[in-house]
Amino acid sequence: MPCSYRAYEIRARQALVPSRLPEYDYALNPYAGCSHACIYCYAADLTRGPPGSAWGEVVYVKKNVPELLKREVRRLAPGVVGLSTVTDPYQPAEREYMLARASLEVLAGAGFRVSIQTKSDLVLRDLDVIVKYRHAVDVGFTITSLGERASAAEPCAPSPLARARAAEILVGRGVRVWIFLGPIIPGYNDSARELGGVIALARRIGAELVYDRYRATPRAGARLRAALGAGEPSPEWWRRVRREVEVLCAREGARCRSMEEEWGLARRDSKRASGGPA
Ligand code: SF4
């Protein structure tokens, strides 16, 4: 996969939007689309590029996000902002546009909490801002696998080891860091070896581990089956995998929590998509 993308600069009408995820009050997505091009990404079903473009080839850059934010933080109640929920805020376009950095400064400076989720070690560029506001900022790194198949599932994202190194550096600077082991996908990363590798990593660097299963969305599901031969996530499969994760976490002494349990998704049998940002 070539991993090149076209960036289109656009102007957004609003920066902060109410979050549909229970752990956030607001969502902030400075970009639409994501050139990391993960094949399981549910955002592919939510973000359409120009006709004929493939997921990851087009990124819309909301250039006016910092100026919008400066106005919005004056009238909105401070809360927790998810950066981001349908894109990776530290994808390659961020090198040039620096919208995540500017957003972080505006939000944390105005008393908002910011929860970053990324697959990129580019977040270390903003170490100064993150450390300055570490009382109000946490950073999550998604690591689905430390094995060879990660490059097939996440073809244009920095390597899992680069993410792990970045996570370790942030932990060393006193930042709250979590590793997101998700989505857990049948036939891709649901073996004890795969799960155990990421759980051991989280424990070793001193990060909390959050895990979640894959819930299929139409476009991402089709890509997954074609590229990884992934199976269907049945309730029986998930019961088995959850048990495995719990055993591995206990064995490792890792701090683990299930996102599903936290959100009450198991009880509601929610159709909420899972398997994406960032
Ligand atoms: S899963 Fe995250 S990093 Fe991957 S393409 Fe989607 S938004 Fe980007």
C-alpha cells in the first residue's frame, strides 16, 4: 500500500461537539479521514471521501479549529474532550497543520481535560505541552498486536513498537498513559500469544490497559474479511476471549479494564461500532 494521501483544507462550523461516548463530554476531530488507513476502522463508514477514493487516501483538514475553539471555550462548560473520536489527531497531516497541538493548548489552558487517543509517536512532538498540562491530559496508544500482522491491519500507522516507546517516554514524564487493546478481532489478535504480548507490554511500561472487542460495520467488516480473513465476532467467542484477557491480566499483574463493561455495553447489547479511532 503506497500510504500517500491528499489533504483538502476546509472550514468547520463547530469544533467541539457533544460526545456520544460515555467517557467524554465533547469530541474534537481536527481532521476528517485518516491516512493511517487501518482496515478495521469504523470511521471509514462515517467519513466519505471523493468518489473513487479509498479509505486513507483523503484527509480533510479543518484549518479553523483553533480559532473556533478559542471562542467555544468561553461559552461552554469545561469537561472532558476526546481528541479524537473519528480520526487520529496525530496522523501525518498534523506534522504540517499542528491542529492537535493548538487545540491542546487552548483546551487545557481553559480548564478542559483532554484525552488523546492515537497510534502515532508524533504525539511526542508536543511533549512540552502535555507535560505542562499533565494534570489535565491523558494519552492512549492503540496497540492491537505486536505481531507481524499489525502491518497488514494498520498499513500506514507507525509501528506498534514506536507507539510503545512513545508511551514509555510519556509515563516516564509523569503523564497518565493507557494502552488500548482493541479492537480484538477473531482470527487476528485473539490468541493468548497476541493478547498476552500487549498486556505484558502495558504492565512493563506502567500503563493501564483498556480492551474492547470488534463490532462490525459494513465497509470495515468487508475489508477485514478480505485482508485478514477475520471471522465473525460471536457472543461465545467474546466470552472466551474476555476470560482469556482476565486470566492474562491477573497473571501479569496488569491493570486492565473492559471498555464494554465500563459503558454497560454488554448489558445493552449495543450496536455501537468498535474498531477505530485511533
Ligand atoms: S483506527 Fe484510528 S488510526 Fe486507524 S485509520 Fe481509524 S482513525 Fe486512523
